[in-house]
Amino acid sequence: MQEPPLYTEQVDVLIAGSGAAGMRAAIAAHDAGASVVVLAKGPRRANHTRMSGGRYNAVSGLNPGDSVDAFCRDTVEAGAGISNYKLARILAEEAMDRAYDLESYGLAWDRKEPLRYCTSMTGGGSFVRTLGSVDEGIGITEVMLHQLHKRAIRILDFHMLADVVQDDNGRVVGGLALDLSRGVWRYFSAGAVVIATGGTSQLYETSSGPAINTGDGIAIALRAGAELVDIEFMQFIPISFVSPPSARGYTLTEPAHYGKRHVDPTAEGGTLLNNRGERFILKHDPVRREGSTRDVLARAIMLEILEGRGTPEGGVLMVPDQDVFESFLKERPIYVKRLLENYGESQARFEAPIQVMPSALYTLGGVRINPECRCNVPGLIVGGEAAGGVHGANRLGGSSMPDIQVFGRRAGLAAAQEARGEKGVGARFEKKALARAGQLEQCLGRADGLRPVEVKQQIQKLMWDNVGLVRSEKQLRHTLEAFANLREHVLPHARVSSGARVLNREWMEVLELENLLDVGEAMATASLQRKETRGAHYRTDYTETSTEWAANLVVSRDGKKIKVQKVPLVTGGEAGVQLEPEKALASCKQ
Amino acid sequence: MQTVATFKVKVRRFDPAVDESPHYDEFEIVGQDNWRVLDVVRNIYERHAGDLAFQFACRVGRCGTCAVKVNGVPVLACQERCKPEMTIEPLTPFPVLRDLVVDRTEIEERYASLALTPQRTEAYKQGPEALDPQRAEEICKLDSCLSCMVCVSACPAVEGRAFDGPAFILKLRHMARHPADSGDRLTQAVDSGMLECFGCDLCTQLCPADLSPAQAIREFRRDMVFGSDK
């Protein structure tokens, strides 16, 4: 067999992912003196940050009642008591500085007066502390991208990280990437590799994320020996579009359903109704009602749909508050346009009920990191949605944007530091990269078996039905058996109809399938272990939250075998700020 | 409620490494009347042509990477409603990587060469930067350009003259209106060929983000005469 085409080069820091976490890591690593290469799996603008509403939690000093302590407490409470306290604290402490960084890059936060930002509420928060800008995630990614251009940081479009390469002691010494646009392999010998590839919402049938979010980096880290934490928790956004097919799962921005509650914590949000006209949220959260956390809302809606009280197209009805239409039109005109195009004029004007459904939004767990974004594998640094710990069992609305800025920067700093003593070692391991590339080429031009898209649909259905908003032992075991079967009998024969090397989508999808299965298996295994209901994890066979499970689950792989370990929570030192276990419990029972 | 619809589709296929010239494959796709062009392209890939090269990511008009030409008109595939008969081609005038995917290398180089970060005379100080709320809103709107290249592809001035294209002027206008920026964006806009625009407004009509590059050009032209009010 012919040797795969592979080109080797040397760089200090290799970053996989062109979303905000990857770009922020690139800026920090470059400014700390490292040479940097950023890999984007598609064109550089095809990333999850760009799809975000861009809402940004930070302690800005504008709300005298708010504080770092309060933001930290909200984060841990929303995380149902199991967030990594140290990481949550860092998020609360550094979010505002990173918001100022974005302003220095050219982002214009919304404001009412020249020196006063507009702030609002998001799901689960107890204080008005959320910044935003009309250009949302698009604006954030644009101003950051131009900062990379300014620094002449190399961004390689259509480069998918396939695996990291490790030395004989397990240290990461480089990354192997498939250049999809040329159909060749590139091996980057690197002092440090940063995983900033985002989450894995593509594991689910209905998701709000981009098609590229197949959990590649999480799976690569797992295969390299990294530990995952809280991987059983997947956040679903409760309010997203139901149709047309291309828009199914796309998030309808929170201000649409929060209504006046968007700026006033005591006000009511839009009302949710099932097909009998019942306000079903009252059964689940009579206190916060439609202003409840995302996990409660999403599950409540899903249960109505599963129990036959949804609309024929698989949603429920949200009756928006007509009084807020004018301000909504001014602040979020693009969503009014989408409502008009997807549903019709009366819905776009908030004059008729809007059909909504939950959708897979954010991978709460991920690679287990320390405050410097390092994991247990030396040379491997992880930041953003691919990392776990900050959000625990559920995430506050508006906290992903500061997370990826704060920990993106920390990842870049750690990577630059890591790379200082490691020059050119990785080149010695080029043969390992070549061997792996050879394995990943075997499927090219293979004409038998199922199409990768069919296998992907099977995985997505299994995850949506069994490892989604509603789970049980029976469902989880069934899923793990089905995954084992797919891995053993189906994936090795997945068909790649063409032997073309350039932009061969089926080839890319076969690579993605292995990653999806690795992460899906880890999620289902951890979900099976956690015999309780907490945050985004709801078990029909264990419906109560239990103090016994106020712990984190750590998943790792020993060869092909998955190991799950229950570890004590990471708590903080400062007295009076730390959340007491009873309170954490109370917050998740609400 | 949606109704079933049939689409007759021709797709331009071309692999520069193998093919001497492009050819067109024809498909008849059964879908629903509210389908977008992307739904049809995905259906072709999933059911009929596993070797089709095409690009999309967000599917909701935000990443700007799925732009193609449908019946000769540049559009975002994820936003454009289907027509009963469609010819789908890659975006012109960009080099084709394969089938419907274009090489954006030169586009990104052009953005980079425009130095689109605020050029500050004084270093940024941590803390809110004084910015009029209305100006903030204006800046944000200018910055919500998707860089999808629909307007550049459609612009008749780009086709016949030395003009980089409307999208780039929009970006320069973003910086020109940013109070922290001291760069001479007007000169850059002129150097990019802005004066070749003859005001047809096609860019505004086709912009999937509802922006108006033509208006940005008109404002730059006004600045040439009356000076900037920055």
C-alpha cells in the first residue's frame, strides 16, 4: 500500500478549533511569545460561538447588589451543587476583564448611556448581570478574528485534528490533522496542543449547534488518556424552532420567552401551554414558573411531548408577552425575521402562540482540567466547551461566552508556557503520525456497508431517545449495547463511495463517527452510573436528588474499556461563599 | 402545514484535480414546499451522491459559509427557499476546490490586509469606553456582516472593474464609525476601488443579513465631500 501523503512542520502551540476559545487561546499564546497555528475544521467562521446570542454574564459593577460571590454562587447553584468551585470562582472573577478585552478588540457592548452598559437577566440567574451586543456571537467572532489577522497568526481552514501524537511517556508532542481541502495529512510537532474544538451537540437528533460539533477534541483527549468530568450532563435549550427542517432545533433567543423577566427578576415570562391549554410548568416549578432554569424547562416540555400532549409536529406552544414586542424588535430584529420566515406574521408580531421544542445546546461536561486548563495528559491543554467542570450539572444562560473567553485565555497562556522547554521533540515521532494516518485512510473508496450519514442518524436517534432529557437504566443499557454493535460490526465497513481525497465529506464523517461513538459511550456509561436525578440528568428510575451523589464522575479509558470513578467535589476555601450541600440540594429539588 | 413538493435540480460538478471541465448532474428531489436550498443539497448528498462536495455549518444564516449560486443568483443555501427548477453552482468569481466549495484563501488575505482592528492613538483602559448608545448600535449592525461573499459575487462592478467588493467596504465602514479607530478608512475604501461602484444597490437587495453595503459606500462618498462627523 502506498504511504499516505504527510507533511511535517514545527510549531510551539497547535490549537484545534476556530471558535472564541481557540481564538482567545491563540491571542494569549502569541502575546506570550509562542508561534501558533490554529486549525479550523471548516472555513474559520464556521464555529459554534458565531451561532450564540452572545449574551455575557459578568460582574460589571453596574448592579450594586451583584458581586463575584453572587455570580459564583449562582453558577454553583445552577450547576446543582457539583460545579468545580475553583473554576466557577475564576469565571466570576475574570469574566469582566475578558469583556473589556473584547471591547478593546472593537466590540460595542449595548449601552443606555455612553459609559453604562445595558444589563439583563438570563435563565437561572438571580441578578441582572448579563451584557450583550446587537451583533451577538457574530460580532464577538469577527472582532477576535481580526485580532488574529493583526498578529499574523496562521489559521488553516478545512483542517480537522484527527489525533494527538504522544511520546513513549504519554506526553503530547504533536497533532495529526487531515487537510480536507487538499486531501493530505499534516503533522505538527508542537510543544503543546490546545483542544478548543467545542462540544458534541451533533450526538443528538435535534440540536442547535453547527454540523461540525462532533466532539472531536473530547474524543481525541479521551483516547490520549485524559479524564472526562461531568460528561453525563448535556444541556438542552428549552425554546427552539420546530420547523422547517433546516431550522429545527435552532434557539429562539431567550428574551423572546422571558419577556419582562428579561430585565426584571420578579416579572413573568411568556407562558408555556400543552395541546390541552394547560400551563404544565406549574407541576415542575411552581415558584419560578417559566422563569425556571433551562434544565427544568426543557425536561418539562419534553415530558409533555413524550406523554402525547405536544403539537403534531413535536412541540408545545409558547405564548409570548405582547408588551415586549417593540423592544424585542429593536434589540433582536433578526429573530423577528426568522419567526416571520419560519412561522408567519402573527407569530413574528407576538400575536399568536409560537411552537417551540427543546434542542441539544451545550456539552456541560468535558475534559477534566485544572485552573490552568491542563489535564492529566502532559502537553495537552483544553479550554472552552470541550472542557468540563465549570458548569456542573447545568449552566446559567449567558455563561458560555465568558467561559470560553476566560478559559480560552488561560489555555493559551498555559500552552505558551508548556511549549517553552519543548522544541522540536515531536519530529522524532513522525512515524507514529504516519501510521495513524494510514489507519484513517483505509476506508477511502470502500464501497460496501452503510453510508456514514446513516450510521450518524442511528447514533443521534439512540442518544435523543435514551441519553437525552429523559433516561433510565434500561434505555442506557440498550444504547451501550447498540453502540458496541455499531463499533464492532458497522463502523469498520462504513462506506466511502468515492476515493477522491479533496473535500471527501464521507471520509470526514467516518472520522467523526469514531469521535461521536467515543463521547456517546462515555456519556451513556456515566449516565448509567449516576443513580439519581440532578440538573440536566433526569432518571425516570431515580427521580430524587441524593446527597450521596453530590460528587463528580470521572470517565477515562483503559484501552477499549471505559472506567468511571466517583470523586469528591472540588470546593473552595473562603468561608461563607461556598455553597452548603443542603442548599445545593434544595436548589436542585426546586 | 407543509405540502409535498418536487424539485428538479442541476448541480455543477467539478474536481479540478481530475476533470478537464465541469459537468452537471441532474436530480429530482421530493421534499416539502418550505424547504431551503440547503435541505435539497443535503438530501442529494444523503440519498443520491455521496461524493458531492458542499459546505455548510450553522444552517441558520449565521456562519455565512454555505453561499452558492441558484439559477445564477448568489444566495445563502440555508436561507433561500427552493424553486421548482434549480441550477446550483459554486459562488463566482472564486476558485473552486471541488463541486460547490470555493477556496476562501484570497478573501481572508484581503480582510487581513485591511487591518480591521481599531487603530488606537491611546492604549485601551480597562473600563467602559465612552460610546454613544446609538453609535454602538450602528457599529454593531455594521459588524454583523457574515462575510458570506453573496454581495461580492453579485456586484457588477466587481465583475468588470478594479473593485474588491461591497463586503470589504462594509468592514471598513465599521472601523470608520468606531470612535476608537484613527485609521484612514476612507483612503483604504478608495484604494479598494469603492469609486467603481455605480450604485445599483444589488448588494443591499441580496444581503442575507439585511445590511446595506451600498449605504456604507454612499456615506463614505459623502465623507469625501463634507468630511467625517467622527
